[in-house]
Amino acid sequence: MPGLLISQNCVGQVHLVIGSTALSISRVTKSLQCGASVFLIAPEIGPENKALEVWRNEVESKEEQSASFKWMRRDFEDNDLLSFGRAEVEKVVDAVFIALPASSALRSHISSMCKRWRIPVNVADAATLSTFTLLSTHTDGPLQIGVTTSGKGCRLASRVRREIVSMLPHNIAQSCEKIGELKQTIEEEDAKDLEEQTANLEALYHEVGQHDDDAIQSHKFNELVLEEEHDIEKNRVQKKKQRMRWLSQVVEYYPLTQLASLSIEDLSLQYKQNVPVKSEAKVNKVGTIALVGSGPGAPGLLTTAALTAITTADLVLADKLVPAGVLDLIPRHVETFIAKKFPGNAEAAQQELLCMGLSALEEGKSVVRLKQGDPYIFGRGAEEYIYFSDHGFKPTVIPGITSALAGPLLGAISPTHRDVSDQVLICTGTGRQGAAPAIPEFVKSRTTVFLMALHRLADVIKWLNDAGWPMDVACAIIERASCPDQRVIRTTLKNVSEAFEATGSRPPGILVVGYSCAVIEQVPKGQKWAIDENCMGL
């Protein structure tokens, strides 16, 4: 049975390490690093463990560690568990680490005593005697990564941990620090008005997942935030909602390699002012621009034309939703800018991109406007084409594989199937400025794909029900299609809102509705929904 993984604050605790094996060094060192005081109980050591003596001398030579470490050169006594702890817990130690040989009968005895006194105990290579196990850990600044195989193999856990660490960018610690600074900046500025609408703010923090790094991401993560400027200026609670939602989306969408280079001042100013960057006209220089579709997510689904465009550009202006795997293909020397489209600022951020692109074009640069999916499927591709054309720069348009078609395929759904579905309809779940979209009539032989619908899923389902759609029709939510963390939720229209609320959000995603959703994969009998985490090998 998997255990509950936690990160415990050990500052000020008292840990007891029992045994004079080489493992004792590791246990004592780790506890001291975590801020605990440590008592080591071990008799005089023999020649085979002289390394422990050398290590002890090194510890005692460091004043800050020697004050927190004491070596009791004797055998363990039962009363040790109740003698060395803190006064506020009646001298009971906070944790026990047993590093005795496997042949020692003391291991079982001490373990039983610890369990009786509810003292957390770890027994080396004996999961059944332990109430907690230690993870194979990697620490880089504020980032800690731990892996456990639940006692099945520490070497395997170590290898898995190394594999994970090898995939992280070298500046991941700086990324953590930068996000922490940015979060603090937002909180400090919002604290100036904290007395007003305090309850609303606390509810918001819970909604966007600020309290618990491991909490399920709320299904309201991408909930609609209206962009009506007058309301934004007047409603400070709405402003806070934008800021915290924006921070959550930055963490979710930005490539890890670029988080460390974020400018707190620039981004803070952007979400406070909503002021687009103005372009200064340049003369006698001609540049080129391409509107490029990045596909649904997997770098392997980029077209060769798209790959050529982003690797030969001078400037790449990317949508927030373009996945990190695609952005990682952009050469380091190519200037890259990611849209600051946090909720409530989409219009200003879009204008900023247009102005930056036009300014670069007038400087004679090669510009790529990198868009999620396909440039013309519920994006602003046509608007951008008209804008740049009106300013004398006719764009090249490079198609991308839209998630509306790739998503169902990757989710084991065939949008057309003989005797089931003979047509496909692509719709939006959100009209301009958050208005309700036109709901199509239900056609039994049609598969309908809704984009931009999950942030207001309950509303969409109500609209479909009001329009006469049968609530027992099969449907599926496909999130992060083609990415390593792709997820498919299979259910019916009747149960889809409940399923989404229960499983949380993993944006971006699409809603597919139609009897074709149940041709290849079905929800097991007796279940309301089924979840598939597989990604078809991409």
C-alpha cells in the first residue's frame, strides 16, 4: 500500500539514531541538515567502522553542528526514547532511526516501543518494522524531489530519482526562487487592500491551489474571467482574481527553462497597468512574418515547415498555451516572447504582441507568430493576418494540426465511424467577451468537438440540455492531447460536470460529444466515468 508522502519541518526536533553502522552517518547528517538536534547511541566502534570516528571528528569541528549533536557511547536503553526529547513534549523524542544489523533482536524491540509511544520510527531495510521510510532525494535550492519504491528497492528509487533530475533544466532552482518572489510581490501589493473582501480573497487562494502544492487542480482553474475594462478598474477583488489566476497560469504554461528569466518588475507592471507596448515606426527596412501552427503539443507533430520557421526566425512571439516541448526547439539565439494573456488582459496582451511584431518587421527582422494548434481554428490568426497586411507585411500562414482533430484520435475516439457518425462539427464553448455561443442542434450521426469549453463546462452542459441534446450521449474530455501528461475522461453528458469536478483540471482541453466516443473504448459497467492517463506513445 503506498504511503503518504510529506515534507516535514524538522527544525527544533530531537532525533535519535541507534547503531554504529555506516548508515548512521547518513541518518545523522540528514537530520542535522534539516535543523534537528541528534543523539547517536552506539558503543565504542571497532576498526571496521573507523569511518564513523573520522566523521564524528569532522562534525564536532563544526561549531554549529556540534552544538546539535551528541554521541552516547553505550548500548540503547528503553528509557532513551523518553529522556532526550523536548520539554514541551515531555521529553519524548520526535523520531527514531535504527541502523542496527539485521541480525539484532533490538530492532524489533525498539520498533514496538516506538509504535506504542507513537514515535515515528525508521528501521534500515525493514519496511514492516518502520512507520515511515526515507526517500531518495535531490535538493536544489528550494526544490526538493523525493522518490520511493515503498521499500521494494532503494537502488531503483535512486535511479528513478536520477532520471527525473536529468530531465530538469539546470536553472530550476532559480525558477523556483523567481516564482516565489513573484508570488510575494503580488501578495504584498494585494495586502494593501487586504481588509476589503478578505473572505473573497481567501476563497480565491483556495480555488487556484495556493495552499497545497499537491492539491488537485480545481476544475475552475481556467474559469472565465471577463475582460470588461470598466469592471476591472472598479472591482478590486476582480483584480486580485486576475493576478492570482495569472500567476497560476504562468507556472502551468511557461517552459521551466524560461521561468528563471522572468522579470518581476515587467510582469508586475503589466498586470497592474494593462498598457500595451507601442511600436515606434521604422523606415526603409522590410521584414517577413509567418503565422505558424504549433500543433496540439507533441514536438513530433510539428510540420517540417513549422520547424524550419521557428529555427530560422529572429523573433518568435508565442501564445501562452504553446507547450514547452515545442518552445524548447527554438534555438537559444532566437529572441522568444510569450504572451502575457492572464485573465482579464487578453486584449492588451494581444495588442502588445502585434506591436512587438510590427516593430521587429520594420527593423527588417524575420518574425514568427507561433500559435497553439492551427492558426485559424478559433484563434486570432485571421485578425493577425489582416493587421500585418494592413501595415504592409503580408504573412505566410503555416498550418498546424488542430487538437479538434488530433485530440479525439489520441484519445482513442474516431470522430467518423461507419453506421455511427458521418460528420464532424467544431464549435467553441465561449463567445466574444464571455458571451454564450450559438448552440447547434443535436444530430445523432454527428461528432461535435467543443474548444474553450471546460472553464465553463456546467454552463455548456446546461445549454446543450436546454437545446434538446440527450444527456445519455457519450462524451469525453481530452486534456493536454499528445503531451506526456495527456488525460482522457470518458463519461456521458449527464455525468461529465461531476467527473470534471472530481478529477480536477489539466488545461488545455477539449470536449468531444457523440456516440462515436464509445466505439473503441467504453466506460465499464457500473461506473459513471473512466479515466485514461495514457498518451498513445507520443
